[in-house]
Amino acid sequence: MCGIAGIVQFAGDARVDVEALRKMCAAMAHRGPDDDGFYVQGRAGLGMRRLSIIDLATGHQPISNEDGSLWIIFNGEIYNHLTLRAQMQAHGHQYRTNSDTESILHLYEEYGRNCVQHLRGMFTFAIWDARQNRLFAARDRLGIKPFYYHHTPERFLFGSEIKVIFSYPGIRREFRRAALPEYLAFGYLSGPETFFAGIRKLMPGHTLELDQRGEMRIEPYWDLSGGAEDKPRSEAYYIQTYRDMLEQAVSSHLMSDVPLGVFLSGGLDSSAVAALMTKLRRDPIETFSVGYAEESYSELPYARAVAQHLHSIHREVLLTRREFFDALPKLIWHEDEPIVWPSSVSLYFVARLAREHVTVVLTGEGSDETLAGYTRYAFTLKNFHVDRVYRRTVPAVLRHAVRRSIRYSSFLNVALRRKLSHTCLARDGASWVSLYFDNFLSAFSENDQAELLNRDVAAEFGPGAAYAHVLGYWGQSNGDLLHRLLYTDIKTYLVELLMKQDNMSMAASIESRVPFLDHTLVEFAASIPTEFQVRGLTGKHILKKAVQDLLAHSVLYRPKLGFPTPWSGWLAGPQRDVIERMLMEPRSLERGLFNPAAIKRIFQEHHAKHYDHSDRIWRLLNLEMWHRVCLEGEPHDAGMPKDLATPTVSA
């Protein structure tokens, strides 16, 4: 595990500045506190920071092939590397290390760009071919590891974090305003663009090749086949096969020369991973949990119960309001982007706790998006079927009147309004954007953005700008409704979750692994018929049955909380007013992005409890903090304004 960085110059007489490469690597020292390494030869330079996990003695990078014509830097873990090593040795390749990194290099010698087809794991890597002055890079199938780049006619820069690229002299930070519609809707960008002009990301399941003239070719090498099998098998088959494959995935993810643990929330996903790890190791494992003083938002009692059941060595951290707010600037700096979900903060604190005891943790990330774990999937299936009847039997004018009354009626309290707003009564069933994306994922719909954005800014964006990428993936999906939903979320929502997982864990210098996202397991999950995935309004039916011998019924079937935070509760107190003042400061308004009256109205409606605008306020606060920290250079370790972070009485 490490962070990688590189420079390729295109002019024939250009040479890489070694000190510039060192500065790029220093910017991500937290990703690899154990070691650094560099290869610089003429127009190319590769650098890395290493968190030592496999082959502690000889796994130093960059690594070359036998004749020194190929050099590689690699971030991630290849879980089948021992099998690959034996295959490459059978082909005559000589190994000088015991690391998985070297196997990638020999695979490239054998198969060229098709080397990625043989890899099972999480990875980004870059290989410099000194003979042809060519760079080859790849990112794992599901986007567990990141790869950012900056490409101009003069040079190509890349790194594991965006800040790495900005550490190169002369690279300007500029907000790419075209990001606004998608950010305001979803909180993240699901295409190759970032919030910064000129900085892009290599998408999951893609390779990148760069020749000596600077011409770049990016191609996909993997996609998820949508839809269940044409001839479904018995439920018992899917349960047993999934159990066998999951156990194999967890076993492979235990590969390490350093201590491992588990992030344990007490929910089904992390508990299943912890239970399988306990079964495989036959010794007490180490588990780590995070909670809040506000008990209604804390999953600690559930985590303790699972830890006791598994006899794990269990540790907890309690996160205070002040710590939460003070950490925001620092964590935005680590992500290089606004933080999408408040749970990122708690994830960082549990990672920091774990780092005191282990170097690697396994997590339950990825189960919900592959096994239909979120309630929104089952609810959308119900909504879809009810809406077809509703639209056939109720005139359009009456449906429109019902939608308006749910949105604007003063007779509905905020809780009832929220519940009704998710039903087809409040949605335009003819619009998939309304029925699903705006219903469950968007903070600001396109209509909301028209009111929020400054008129001149809004004019910069065409209709549907917020949904272009997500609808692109929706259009690529196939199969029945559930499988199309899962495919779209795997390509968009899950990639952002993995970025959060990677950045928050690496901020604490710890590696997180996601066995639910072993790509062969994901491919199998995509073949499971809908009737075996969802029962009533709950999903993950196959997983519950697959691990029922390992966990108590109360763990398998308790309602999903989803790493809750007291954010909405805090907004019932003085913090709301402090955030409003921050967003209405001259320095904020001078950016000219938003209509001040619209911002005031959001806070007024929230204060009056007419609407719950918690998600919208979070979105606006994080964009503001991102401008201050990542564009304007405000210190990221100074914390938030003290009147925002200081404990006060709250609801």
C-alpha cells in the first residue's frame, strides 16, 4: 500500500526535476510513512510513498524487471499474487523480491495491456517502458484505489491524490464551475472530471497509455454484466455459492505481514466480515468502532454485542461535536474535494484509533450496492409498480395538484412531508430522475438549483447537466429494474464511497480492504435474481441466509442505520445560525455562485421545521469550506470557527 506519483515530459530534451518529484511525494507522506522511492531517467520520473504491508524487507519501490527496461510503482494489493508468481516463474521470469508489485511487472512483459485481466485485487499502478518511452497505467475494476492526472502538450503529471499534482511548480488551482450541478445534486462527480480545471481521474476498470509524443489512449478493460441468469437456479445454490465465495474473498484479504483488524459497526456487513475472519483465523481478532455521545445516533451497543459474540479484542472511540467540526477542514484537505457524507468524519476517527494497534483493516463496504441493501432499492420497486397503476387511473391535473400539496401544504409536519415525498404521490413517475435520483440521492434537484444559483451562473448549464453522467450509466445498464439500479450505483455512488474509504483511512496511514468487492464475487452477485435479493422492503436476503450460522438473528435482521451522525440534531441548535452566518459572509457571497435570498430561505424553512434541509446545508457548508481550504489556501489544521465547534446545549 502506498501513494504513487509521476512526471513524463514530452519535449525531446526535457528532463524531470527530481526535487519536483520529491515534493509531489512529500504532499502525500501520510499515505506512506514508512519509506519513499524514486526512479528518474531523462524525460520520465516515478515516485512513491510506502506503507509497508507485504514483503517488508525487499518490497521497496520502484521495482524494475530483469534488464532494467521496465519500472513500476504500485498502490494496492494483489490477492492472487502467489499464484501469479508461480505462473511467471514457470515462464522463466526471475524474481528479486517477494512482493506482489513484481508480479504485475512480469505480467506486463508477458501480456502487455492485458496484464490487468489476470489481477485480482485493488490497485493503481504505472509502468514506464524506457525502451519505447511509453507509460502504461491502470486502475482496478471497481475504483478502490485512486488515480488523478494532469495532461498538457508539455507534460503528464499523475498521483494518488489531487494535492500531489498541485505540488508541481506552476500548476494553478481553478474551480471548474461546470461541476456545480452534479455536486449540488449528488455531492460528488461521477465522471472523469474533478472540481479542479485541468485535473481528471482515471475511471475504474480502465487503462491509460501515453506515447513519447504525449498522445494518450484510455480504454475500458472490464464492465459488470447486468441482469440475472437466463435460467435461474435454486435459492439454496445462490446462498451456498455466495457463502463460499465470500469466505474465499475474506481469506484472500487476510494476506499481510503486519497486524490486521476490522471496522465493526455492528451492522450485518462488517459483522459478517468479522465473523468469517474469526472463523478463518481461529484466534481473537481486533475490532474497532466509533460512536457519538448522542446515544440515538450511536451504533456502539450493537458493535459491542457482536464483539462479545465473537470474543474479539474490541476498542471504541467516542467522537464529540467539537472534534467533528474541528476535523472538517483537515478532512476536506485530505479528500481534495467537499466531503459528501458526515460519516466520513467518524470513519477518520475510527481509522485513527485502529492505526494505534494495526496497519490493515477489513471493512463491510460494497455489500449494499451489490446485494440491494439500501431501502431505496426495495422502495423503488414498490414505487414503480404502484405508479403504473396511479398514472393510469388518476388524471394528470390531479396528480400535479397532489404533488404541489405535499410540497407546499402548511398542514403537513416535516416528518410526514418527508415520508410522503418519497412516494409516487410526490414524484413524476414519467421521469426516472424524479422517481429515483431526486427522490433518494439528490440534495438539490434541477428545479431547486434554478432557484439557488445566481442567474448568470445558472445560464452556464444546459438542461439535465446534473444528471448527464448518472443517466449515461443508467442507459448502459441492462436487465430488470433492480439490476439496472445496482449497476448504476456501482458505477457512481459506490465509487465515491470507496474514495471516502481510501482517503479517510490513508489520512490515518492505515490500509482498508473491502472483501465484498472482490470482482468475481461482485460478478456473481450481479447474477442473483431479484426475488432472491429483496424480500418486502429489505435487501441482502442472500447474505443474511449465507451467514446465519455465524451471527445472531438480531444482527441479521435489525434495521439498517448506515453509520449515522448527529448532524441533523446539531442543526436544531446554535450551529445552524453559525453556518448561516458563514455562508452569508462577504467572502462567500463575492464568489457570486448563489442567490443570497435562496440561502436565507433554506435556513428559515429549516428553522421553522417546514422542511428538513440538513443535507442541503451540509452540501453548502462543505463547498464553502472546500473553497477556503483547497482554493484559497486557508490552513486546514486550524479547525472551524470556535462558535461552531464549541459545545452548547442542543436538541
